[in-house]
Amino acid sequence: MGEDVRVRELMACLEKADPNAYVLAFPAYADPSDGDEVGEVLVPQDLWVHEHGTCVGTTYEAFLPATFAESDPAREVASRDHVRVVLIGPELGNFRVGSIWSHPSEAGDGQENSRDDAR
């Protein structure tokens, strides 16, 4: 797996993993003690914006919910694509706002994607 991991690559890698293993996420250039348990997985129903450009002379890349991707006069957008994303993190409560988020436990399948279920 490389820099831009897609769901298919992640699933192929996870096929080899112990199903009872903890899933840890690390920031870039982290030490082994910097990992956080992945406590939630969210699959947004709506598309997100993947944007590349410059802002005050500095290049940037950003992923934003389409509803948040409003123009900032300081940004010079070079490209903007609508993409599907999967969110993982220790706690994603800020992303479950209103009805724009799809969570497997809310889909009626009885599967709760939390830290306790992986144990």
C-alpha cells in the first residue's frame, strides 16, 4: 500500500490480518507510542470534494464535505473532484451531524463499528 490507499487495497491487506487484532492509526512520522485505536468507521453517503491548489503561495491538498467546500478568496483552486471517502479514527462524533453520515450501526444490520466490537 502506498500514499493514497483505496478501499480495495485496504480490504486486500486486511484479509491477512488476525480478525481479533486491534486497528491503530498513526500520524505521519510517528513513534510507536503515538498510535490511537480506531474506534469508528464512517462511510459518508454524500460525495466529498478533493481539492488541489495554492493558498497565499503555498500548495495544498484538501478533502472536504461538499457542503463545506465553499470558496475562500485566498485559495487558487487548480483542481476539484468529487470523490467517495471512508473515515476512520478514534472518535468521529463531529462527523455524525444530521443525516448526511451513514454509519453501519444505523443501517439496521446490527453491526456496531466500535472499539468494543473488535475485541
